[in-house]
Amino acid sequence: MPVGLLALGTYVPSKVLTNEDLASFLDTSDEWITSRTGIKERRIAEINEFAYDLAVKAVEGLLARHGEEALEGVDQVVVATNAPDAFFPNTAALVQNHFGLNAAAYDLLAGCPGWLYALAQATGQVQMGLARKVLVIGAEVLSKITDWRDRSTAVLFGDGAGAAIVGPVPEGFGFRSFVLGADGSGGGALHMGALASSLPGGVRTGRTIYMNGREVFKFAVRVMDTATVEAIEKAGLKKEDISLFVPHQANLRIVDAARARLGLDWERVIVNLHKYGNTSTASIPIALKEALEAGKVHSGDHLLFVSFGAGLTWAAAVHTWYEA
């Protein structure tokens, strides 16, 4: 059974934090941040806005675009997030209750590739007959777990959410491949603590994001290359068949390296990290929605998604777009 994306909605908070704003309290500058990351500004949730709130608004955006009937038949809700409101109840259950869905619900924690991990699970659930349609959300309030005194991480992250409906599509459309991977030996390069004070091996964790930028950069460049090539091959396609590359929006230099290795010109790459920074699980749906609104996606187009993040984890997928 072909399974793919049926509907999409996103939300970003209204508050904008620019590089100049950061330079007012950090030893940094717009030129320093832009040259190293490509980021110019990011959106920041209000004090009383959390992952649940952003997730709900992303679904409301989906309904405004596709109609209330989009949620008919949804019997599972998955929220991929790295900043859940609570360990339990899970954020997905709160969203399920808000929209009155008769659905199972759970959160998924897999770093920035969480949305792609959730799409893979949703696709399998529908193909196996365990779900009719699945509501898959990536929702992040990373600003609440960022150390605003650390310029190496404070300049990177932003808040946002994206929601999609996954369900049956006609033959020849939908997801053609998934590539999922993890290497826990690199966990110390990107982490935030919870209950334990240290990771296996003795790496001590805190209550804000820690990242070894150099190590994560090297890892990202490598897996962005290998995972995308593998996903294209598993889909039975060639690099030149890719209509649009929608990468995780973390660093412009990483995106550029992946683009060059794939032989894609910038017209076939969607980049919006200059406006939003790294929104983790929300970055690909936010970028995809902007591509749709800009008329860059048409029925039958082969879309390539890829992401990397804490774990260390990675994921890639190829999706043939279906427009009803």
C-alpha cells in the first residue's frame, strides 16, 4: 500500500531574536554568526508557550489549509520533540485530547531526525493496517533548554512546530524509501541531561544543551552524504531524479556540502535557516511548507529529506509528492 503525506501545517512564534539582539549580551556579532552558520534570526516562544502549544497551533494551521475533515480517520498521534512539556503525560496525548481524537498517542525522542523517524513509523503502521491515518508532529521550544550565556549554542536554535497527516496515497506516490541510523558512541558530542547526572562512559550532563560543534559538524557532513545517497538508491532513483532537496536546517555550510555532493543546484534546495535557525524536529516540515507556498513542489516531484542530530542519529527519506 503506498503511503505518503496528505496534509501539512506549521507554526512559528511571533517573537524574533536577531543576531544583533544576541550581540547585545554575548561576545558575538552578526558577521560572526552568519559566516559560520548562515543564521540571521530565530523565533522564540513566549514564557507560557511550550511544545504542546506550538503543536496545537501547527495542527490548526494544517486544518486551516486542508479543512477539518483532514483529521477524519486519524487513529494515532506522534509528537517528535526534544523539549516535551513533561515526561508524562506525553505531549501527543495532550494534543490528542485537545482535538478530541479517538487515537493512540506517544512522543518520540530521536534528536533532530525525530520527525523523519516518526514518518517512517507512521508509514509502517498504515501499511501494516495498525492505523488508518497518523498525525505526525515535530514541536520544539529549544529556547527553554538553551544556555543563553554560551555563544556556541545560543546562536543556533529556534522554536517552531510542523504537523502532517500520513495516510494512503495512489499508486506511484508517497514514501519510496527511508534510511534510519544511530551511533550512540557519539552521544557525548551533543546532549542534555534529565535524570542521570552522566552518560555511560562518564560524560557529565547538565540541564541545557551542550554541543561539541566541531565533532557534530564532521558527523553531519558525513551522514548527510551517505544517508541521502542510500535513500535515493533504495528508492530506485538517481541523483538527477530529485526535484527538491529539503534538508534539516542546521548550518548552511553543511547544507552546501550535501548539495554539492548530490550535484544539485541551489534552485533544487530549500533553505530557510536564516529566518528560523535550527528548529530541530520542526525544521523539515517548516521548510517543506515554505517550498509548497513558493510553488516549488508539484505532483509527481521526488523530494529528498535528510536530518541529523543528538544520539547521534540520522535519517533520510525519498517521497514522491501527491497533490489531490
